[in-house]
Amino acid sequence: MEQVKYILEEKEIPQYWYNILADLPEPMPSVLHPVTKEPIKPEDLAPLFPMELIKQEMSTERYIEIPDEVRQIYRLWRPTTVFRARVLEKALKTPAKIFYKYEGSSAPGSHKANTAVAQAYYNKKEGINRITTETGAGQWGSALAFAGACFNIEIKIYMVRISYDQKPYRRVMMQVWGADCIPSPSNHTNSGREILAKDFNCPGSLGLAISEAVEEAASRDDTHYSLGSVLNHVLLHQTVIGQEAKIVLEKIGEYPDILIGCVGGGSNFAGMFLPFVKDKIDGSHPNIQIICTEPSSCPTLTKGPYCYDFGDEAGLTPLMKMFTLGHGFIPPPVHAGGLRYHGMAPIICHLLNLGLIEARAVHQLGTFQAGVDFARSEGIISAPEANHAIRVTIDEAIKCRESGEAKTILLTLSGHGLVDMAAYQAYFDGKLHNYDYPKEKIEQALKDLPKV
Amino acid sequence: MEQVKYILEEKEIPQYWYNILADLPEPMPSVLHPVTKEPIKPEDLAPLFPMELIKQEMSTERYIEIPDEVRQIYRLWRPTTVFRARVLEKALKTPAKIFYKYEGSSAPGSHKANTAVAQAYYNKKEGINRITTETGAGQWGSALAFAGACFNIEIKIYMVRISYDQKPYRRVMMQVWGADCIPSPSNHTNSGREILAKDFNCPGSLGLAISEAVEEAASRDDTHYSLGSVLNHVLLHQTVIGQEAKIVLEKIGEYPDILIGCVGGGSNFAGMFLPFVKDKIDGSHPNIQIICTEPSSCPTLTKGPYCYDFGDEAGLTPLMKMFTLGHGFIPPPVHAGGLRYHGMAPIICHLLNLGLIEARAVHQLGTFQAGVDFARSEGIISAPEANHAIRVTIDEAIKCRESGEAKTILLTLSGHGLVDMAAYQAYFDGKLHNYDYPKEKIEQALKDLPKV
């Protein structure tokens, strides 16, 4: 029988996270304090994060040990499986070999659990029993709720009100794991109360939810704040994905020619490709192609300028140098909620700027068509976010059919779409459409970039 | 680190299904033709099923080879993982060891895929490219839709209208895999048209949906019918579950004192316990306790008489000797849709009648509480059906705490609850309640038992 599934043993879960900062050909641009615009110092972040995570954020050590307590929980779903998409290959009549690594087997159903568990652990270790965060569609909120249950930490989640009302099922998942999820804007914070005073029916935004979560964490000694993407330590925690993939591929004598994943804040795909970028930087595999896929309606990497901007809409976070559409840009309501972010992880932006990776934007309808084709071939119903990566994978496999090249493609499948069936329903009902490039809104938002 | 997860290799997927009919201490009662009331013959079933499945239905061979084509698809998610519930054990302060086997990792999210794939394969092999079936809440329909995609078979699913309207997400899953799902009653069949003529807004019932699916299959040469539980061959296909569990436990030197699972039609738990019942029958493990859990509101095994009844509400199916609440009984609307069935697999009923297994009924609220406790300990959000088994597992573990006995419990977790979050929401919102034993409705239904 042809092999389709590659599983590692529990003892092969990586012992270390891989830190790309040790191997960059040029150092990362500094992160700046939002007020002083001086490079940020560890103590600036101390009210929000445990010191161990702040150290990781700034570390240039190549390997950072994964605590046993974290690996114990990883073992519930890790190592995750690498599949070979033989049925899809046949359907596409492509000579390409398509492998995919599936992160949907964690209890919350996505890669987000990899960092949620680590962040909860370090907070607990420093005596923190309460964490706030924000969530849009709910993937991150449910992952942190799960991690809170693992370490008996109280989790409070500010969920963008429009999602809270329209997408109740991820919120119920958070509740099952014992988290407190409330709609933002709320009357729990000054930021929330100010907005509600102006507009009692405000639908909220991710930027506002961040403001509320940060405000509460900063104002309470017993409470920290947690972020699900963008930051260096979050990407670091996701590198278990790529390290496991490398072990599998090495065992079967393969190495990818092309890596493909979707990017919103950037953590899932960075988790896969950072251990491979290492090989590109050190010259052992100089020609691998690494393609970040993003929505055409939120084309951060393909259309944004590379400059300093805030991570949140309200301008409370440090300034990071990144490709950005402007922190005030509100993307069109595509169903891939996890990709609706104005900025991008600074590590990804730096690598793109150095020409080590590339980016491609795709339209919504094509991504759902790809997701349906994938489900009918491979069984798994993928998240709308991951459908962006499947779209480009299929496109690349078709190019291989046309050129006759038997390339090896490695696809990162960040999560399942079982809590997103309303999006598939809208697709089948013909209610989805592609969005034009929101040129004017982006130009407007870029006018408000902070002066650095 | 303490082991929590036990994974077999792909080559350890069983090569054979185990057929309990070879080892029964007394033969099964005959299945009777609904009109002649004579024992049914293979040719009676030929319009609906491929001959290979009819042979399996009646076979007394101990081991039936699993075709390579079926094992190839099983490999997408099998062997399934056995977990040790160490966190739950600690939370319960029990000396019991709790193991659970999780069938939610298949693409449709439950054990149903094990038989759906096999049934689709045998139909395809006999040249059938079109299958009808019925579904209630949608677990079975989505599994057959997935199997149809695997073998390129057109699947038509009659879904009970009230579920079709109220639970759209499983229906969308079927659509993703390319199946045609329509609400029943429909105007596609005489049975449907007759009902619609009387009541255009009829919410439908599983019995009626069966009638529609059977009628269409019987009236078209190119179309067969498929059933997701109850029949011998369906239980047979599920025995991969128990065989894999035995291999894992043998490797770690364990053997269960208690097996616990939920039963609706009976296939998931039978798939686990039949290979263990063998050991009870042959005397090698005479004392294992096998507990079927069912809803108090649909107490087939705990309250029903053991007699001949139809498998469907309309009385079209053969007569099977089983514990039954009467084929006209419509259970209260508990959220565990898969357990709302008036009858039970004849194999399970026979074993219960012989005293080889036992049954226990539990109330709805306690099952959801157990599901929440389980999710907060073990991470997995379980299906409302499987929560019945978790409830009894926790009860037994608490008994062990009280008695000081370190029993080994093996729980069967039939699927995840990610498409059932509305049920959890209703639970948290205080909208669920327990149902009294529906004594009068059952007594009424039992008056209509067929005379044999």
C-alpha cells in the first residue's frame, strides 16, 4: 500500500524551540516604545508578560528548551501528522508530490494551542493566575481557554462584539473550557466605556478588544496579557511544526522545493518555515521557495509599505517595523477572520524584505473552491484561512503538470473548518464574493502611520 | 514523563473484522420477513444491499478480511489513539486507571466512517454508483458523504426536516463532500408525498426518512441503500475499534475491568466491546463488566421488552428480535440525537439477554456536566452522545475512590462535539432539562408491536 500518513513517536516531539534570530543574515529592526520611540526595554513589557517570555522575545539564542510541563501537554496531540495528498495529486494529474502537515488535531482545532500552552505555563510559573486576551473569530480565544484549563488559570477574553453575536460556537467552546468570554466594547474598561458612551451598539474591532485586554492586564497586579500571533516568542513556540516536518521528511528522504502556508499575523506558517529558512540562509538548501498566502482584500505583504506601525488599531502597542496597511485599516469581512490583520509578524516582514520568502494574494471564492476540492480528495474540511494555502498549492501543482516538473510541495494546514461551516454554507449559497483591492481605504489608513 | 497517549503503527490496523456470530454461546434469533414472517433470505435484501454485505450480515465466519482498498482509507485516521485520562483521574482522586479510545479523528468526526467506507467500497465493487440513506442529526449522513467522495459514488441523503432546518452545519459538511442532502418528508417519493399531502409542514422523523431512502433505492436499479447502525455487518465493521484497543492494552500490560460506551443503534460501543466479549465467552476474562449507557428518556435496554419489532417507524424493514420501546415511539428531543432510537442492534440485545453485558440509563443534565468536566481535564470536547459514556465512567471512577479499588476502565469516545456546540450553549444557558421516563408514550407504542 502507498504510504499516505507519517507519524512520529512521542519522544520525537522537539525538545527545543528554534529561534531564527540566531541565524539572521541581518539583525531585526528595533521595536520602539510607542511614546519615547526609543528601542523598547524588557521592563517596559513587564506589566503584561512574564519575564521568561520577554526574554524569549528578545533572545538570540538558537535553541530554547521546551519545558517538560509544556511537552507533556503537547503530547495530547503532538507530534502532528504529515500526510501525502495522493488523491489530490491524482485528481490534479500533477507530477508534484504534495505533503501537508495538519495542525487541526489539537483540542481547539488549530496551531494556536502550541503557543497558548507555553504562554499559560510561563505565566503560571511566575505566579500569575489570571490572563486577559482578545479574540476576533475565536480561534485564539478558544486556544487560550484550553490552555487555561490545562494550568488552572482564569482566562478572560474580550471578543469582538460582532463575532460574539454572529459566531457563538467558538465562544461556547471557550465556555466549555471554563473561560470568561465577554463582548467588546464592554463596560469593564475605560476604553470600552468611552466607546459605548459614543455608540452603544458599536460592533467592536480587534484593535479595540486589544485595548480593553491590555488595559485590564496593565491595571491589575494579578493579571497578565497574552497575544496569539505577531510577536517573536509566539512564532518561536510554533517552530515545533517545522521541526517535526523536517524529521518526517528526512526519514523518507524528501526535502521540499516549495513551502506554502497562509499568513494573518504570521505565526502558523512561520512555525513551519523558520526551520527551513535556516537551511536557505546557511546555503544548504538555497533554492527553496517559501510562499506566504494572504487575502487579496487584506494584502499586507503584497501591497503594504515596509515601515513602523502600531500592532493595534488604538496605537497602544510598541511600534514594529512591518509591512502594514495602516493600523486604522479595517479589512473587508472575508470569512477567513484569522487573516484580517493590517500588519504582520516583524520576523516575516524582515525575511520578506531580505528576499528569503515571497508572498501571494488570492481571492476568496478561489480559496473556498480549493477547500472543497481538498475535502473531496483528502477528507479534511479545512479552515477558511488554510484554504488560502490550499489554493496556492493547487495552483503550483498545476504549474508542475504544465511544466512536467516533479516538485515536492509542503503545505501547512493550520486548522480544521468544523466551527466555520457557516462560511462554507454562504459559499454554496452563492452569498460570497471577491472583494476589490480596497485601495482608497488603505491609502487613507496609511496617511495615519506614526512618524518615527 | 507519564505516558498519556498510545499510538499504533499503520501496519497494526486490523487485517480482519471480528464476527461475534462465530463465538456466541447461543445462536442469534432469526430475522423475519416483514410480510411472510419467515426467516429472511439473502435474495430478500438484494435490491438494497450488495451481495458481499448481505453475506457479512449472515456470516458465522470468525474473521472477515478487510479489503486493501478499505484499509487504505482507514489509514487516513486509523489506528485511532488510546489516551490515559491522567488529569481526569487526578481531578476525581480515584485509584482507577481510565483509558479512552477516541474515534473523533476521522474527517466526519466519529466512528461512523469505519462502516461508511466499507459499505461504499462493496457497493462500488458491485457496480453501484448511487446510494441513498437517511440521517437524523447528521453524523451518519456526513460519514457516508465522506465515503462517497472516497469512492466517487453519488450519495443522496434524506435528512429529517427539523434537523435539516435547525442543524444546518452537518448538512453543509455533506455538501462539502459532494452529497445531495434534502429534507424529509420530500416530494421525491410516494412516502414523502403522502405525508406532505396531509401535513405540508411535517417536521419529519427518522422512520419516515428511512422509508423514503429505502423506497427510492428499491425503485431504481442503479441505486442501493445504506444503514449506519443496528445491522450485523455495520457492527462487524466497527470491530476495528476494539481490536486496536486490545493491541494497545496488551502492549502496556493492561486489561480492562470495566468497558463503558454509549448506545443508540449500538454500533460504536459494540465495535469496541465485541472483541472483549469474546474473552468473556471463552472464559479467559470471565469477570469483565461491559456497560451500555443510554438516555433515561429513551431507555431501550433498561426499560424495553425483548421481542420482535420493526427497525423503522413505518414498518418496512425486516422484523428483528430486540429490546424495543415500540417502532412508533418518538423519544423526547434530547440533544444526543444519535441515541434517540426506539430499538437496538440485535447482537447487543442478544448479549444483554444472555447476561454478558449490562445497561444503564442516565439523565441529560448529568451527561453535559460530565462532558464539561472531561473537556476541562482532557481537552477534547465530546459529542453529546459520548457524554453518556463519560457520565458513567466518572460515576464508576468515583465508586473506585470510595471502595479503594484500582480498577481499569476503558471508555469509548465515539466522536467530537464541535458541530454540536449549540447543545452545549443550551446547557450553559440553562435551557436543557431532564426528561421524566416517558412511560405512557412507551406503553402506547408497545401496543403496536407486530404479532409474530
